[in-house]
Amino acid sequence: MTGQGASAEAPNEQPITATDWQHHAATLRLLADPAQTRLVEISLALAPRSRWRRGLPSVTLTAAGQAPLTYSLEARRREQRIAWRLPPCTTEVTLSLALSGARLTRAPQARCHAQPAIEGPILIVAPHPDDAEIAAGGLYTDHAESVHLVTLSCGEQLKGLKRQYLSGLDDDLDSAVRRKAEWRRWNVFATPLLSGIPPERSTLVGVPDGAAWALVHDGIGQRPAIALSEARRFNHLALPPIRGEQLERDDVVAALRHLIDTLQPVTLLVTDPEFDPHPDHRAASLALALALDGSRHRPSTVLLYANHYRDAFPPGPAFQPAWMPPAEIAIERLFAPAPTPLAWPLSIEMQKHKALLLDAMSDLSPRAGLSQRRRRARRAGFVPTFARERDPYFQAAIRSTELFRALPCETFVAAWRGRTR
């Protein structure tokens, strides 16, 4: 089922109708709640832009007593959304919007979401090395004392010898693949140390890179390119052994279930199956649901994150608020009501720290040459002033917020159970 139309309204949403808006400004009257932060989601309907118009459109949001925030918008998409964190205790606020390079075709619409609490212990499920850092490097640093990370794959896939991290290091592809796995396995255990997370709280499962969907969804056993004894060499928590030479779906599910029952997390983070189309990422979400379906321990909340999108990429430069993907690019509708958007704030120092986390990841650290930087700038519609020679994720992920979608664990499991029947 494709992502068409709006999902059912979540019970903790407070809609603010379009009639509240005049001249791109609105007064939002909200019930006082000293203990709770809320998120205002604003939907914008934009007029078509000329195909010859260059650069990215943007919208600047201003609220009394708050510093203005500028959000980059996609150049060609008609329906777009932005998210703004409403401070606790706020009972009334006037928001003003100023657009650059775009114009509205109708009044904006706003919706207010109560922000769920994030409680530890926290278990973050990452399909590959660097997925946890891209999506939640700030959140996991803020909760470093209660976070455990599990990475499914070494991320060893290599398209050719020219893609080696060090040119000419290996002369055959099999050796280069094993070398890349060794490199990225080190990333899994070493990078979180920058945030105070010791190697004892990182675990690697050893799922073959690029084969997770066939393994978990289709049930096709896979022979690991990297021996499991090597992939799991530095694990502090021992995982259940596999029964044969191939890794089977039940082996992956058993590994995740063992971690859930051993660590007893209250909050889980995993890839968003409605928005992230990467097959390995969808497989991570399904594997977690299968593990939860038979676990003795049941966490409270699941936070969903997406590092890939269908025909889209977070627009604009670093250090602005996180991009909120439009509903129309969803690849599937699993959850009703829709999960609650949650924006985790990152100070400027935390954003710089997150840049260190990304730079410590081998797959994100290569420098681009001048011609590649020019191609990226033309495609992105802007020229970065920060980390201009680095991977585009340095622009997309280093933001003043990290965006998740929260839902009860029972809802997450039931939705996947209904889909796989």
C-alpha cells in the first residue's frame, strides 16, 4: 500500500484549524502543562516553482521571546511540513512565518503533539555501523549512561577495489571486503566511546550486508561473508550460537530477543518501516518486531527513525532544525493512529559533538574532490560552508533537533504482525 492520504489522528494531537491563521501568523491557545513539552507541526501548501529557478526555498518561523528559526524546503514539492518545539508551560504563543523563494496557495495548518518521555534503559537497533550516529547521535550522547547499541551488519559491501578506504591496500575484492568489515566493526565499538558509551554496551550480530531483507522477510538463509566468530569477536554479551553454517531468520530474531530479555529496555529505537525504503533498514524493523513478539520482557515505547527516503533527501545546510518528511513519500502505511513526531533538541555544542561521531565513522569520512563537491552542490541546491568536502549526511544529520516518531511497543508489534500474516 502506498503512502497516500493522511493517517488517522493520534489521540495526543491538538489540531489548530486553518481559520486561526491570518497573514501567515496564528495565535495558538493551549492548555497549560508544566511537565510536558509539545511539538507544533505546521503544514505548508506551496505554489509550483519555475524549473529554471535556482536555489532552495525556505521559511523562517518567529515566535515572541524565541530566536527565529529558518527551515530549508524542497525545491519542487508542493506539500511540506516543519516542526517546532513548544516550551513547557506555554499557554499562548504567536507564530509568524516568512517565506523566501516560495509562496503559499492556502493558509498553513498547525497541529500540536504532546512529546512522550524518553526513559531508560534504551536499546538502539542499527542496521549498519553509523546508522545510530546519523539518526540519534545527540540522543544517545544525552542518555549515554543508559544506552546499549546493537548493530546488525558489519556493513562490508564493497562495489569495487576503487572504493577501498585506502587505495591499493588490497589486490582482490574478497580481501578488501573482509578489510572493510574489520574497519567498520572497529567503528561499532570505538565511536560510541566519544559519548562515554563503553564497548561493553555495543553488540554486533553479523548479518550479511545487503541480504537482511531476504534473510528476515523471505526466510532465505545466508552464508555470512564474514565469519560470525570474527563479526562478534568483541561482543561483551554472548549471543545464542547458530545451528548450521548459514545464518537463518531465527538466529537473528533469537539474538535480538536475547538482548531484549537480558537488557530489559524501556525504550527502543529502530528504523521507520513507513518512510525508510532501504531493504536492510526495513529488515531491522521487522526483525525487532519478531523478536518482541516472543520476548519475556516488553518495552514501553518504540522510537522510529529514517536515514533514507523515497525520492527525497533532507534539504539545506547543517545546523537548522531537522527536516520533517512529507506524508506523501511514505512507502507504506502500517500504523494507525500515526506515530507521534518527537523532536530531540541538540545544543550547538552537541551538534558539533555529533559531527565528531560522524567523522569517526569510516564510511562517512572520505573527502570529496572539487568536481564531486560541485556536482553535489548543483544537486542539493546550495553550497555548504561547513564540512563541504564530507559526506552529504554532515548536512542532513547535523541539525538542532533529531526527529523520531514514537508509538507504543504493542502497536509496533501488532502492526508488523498484521502485515506479515
